Amino acid sequence: MESANGRNLALLVLCLCACYALAFEGKEIPATKFGQRVAPTMTFLYCYSCGYRKAFEDYVNILVKKYPQIEIVGANYDPPGINYYLSKIIFALKIIIIISVVTSVSPFTCLGFNTPGWWNHLQSNKIYACMMIFFLGNMIEGQLISSGAFEITLNDVPVWSKIQTGRFPAPEVLFQIIDNQLQFTDSVQENPDFVK
């Protein structure tokens, strides 16, 4: 009776962890804002898992020097379609399996199946098994959410898409796009000290 209560409690904990993992939005990357005034806004949506945060910061440094009046905002680009939801499911499964291994609760016996031999191997090597499950789950999640995006909008008008072009914009090209989009002669003045 006591083992059945312990098994039911463990199953309840696993279900709660799965629900939390599915509802959990993951590591939220805070939007970065530069500038305090109401001005033209340039938004960068980039693939954080691809390591494009550094590229975003480089563009911010270049743009702030030339156009100090522009407000620049950066955020993570959520992957399109079902990949985002699949990554959340993988995250939940990873957590459930790790908790099952650590607590020695076999989901197979809870479901009425015979416990396979590989599960017994996981139980006998808990630390190794948990590390491998964690790293394998992270690798699959990373592949699912890796979009390669570096999307730039100026006042909510798309001006550059790395997904469509396959490359980052050269700074000179971005300057030309900004100048053409906002017609900087009247509304925003360039920094006269900017060295080209």
C-alpha cells in the first residue's frame, strides 16, 4: 500500500513538472533598449541560440554613433511554426525522464508494461544517464529553435531579413536603407563627428 502511494505521489509530481514545463516560456531574453526619447525605432529580432547577440550589439554600437536619435530595440526571434511547441515538448519530456531516473520510478510499470533492460541500465547509472538526457535534450531543443534569423525593422517596416537574404547587412547598406526610409534630411540629423 505504501509503495502504491509513493508511486502515485511520484506520478503526480511528474505530471505537475510536465505541466509546468509546457507552460514555462523558457529562458526569456530581455529586450534591450538604447535611447530614452521618443524617436524612430529600429527593432532587431535575432536568433539567440545562433549566437547573434554579439552581432546585434556591434550593429547597435555602429548605429548609435551615426544616428544617436534612433531608439534601438533587440529581442529573440521565436522560431516559426511547430518548432517552438516541439521544443517545449522536448523540454517537458527531458524533465520527466530525468525526474523518473532520479526517483527510480519506472513509467513503464505505472503504465502496466514490462520494464525494458535499457531503463534498468539508466537506473544503475543515474548520473551518467541524467547528464546524457540533459545534453541530448538541449541539443535537440537547440536545433528546433535555431532559426538563423537577424530581422531588422524600422518603425515597424521590415528593412532587412537574414532569413530571406542569407547574410547580414553591411553597415553602409544599412545606413543607406535608414537614410532612404526616414529621409534624414529633415527629421533626424546625422552625428557630424561620425567617422566614415
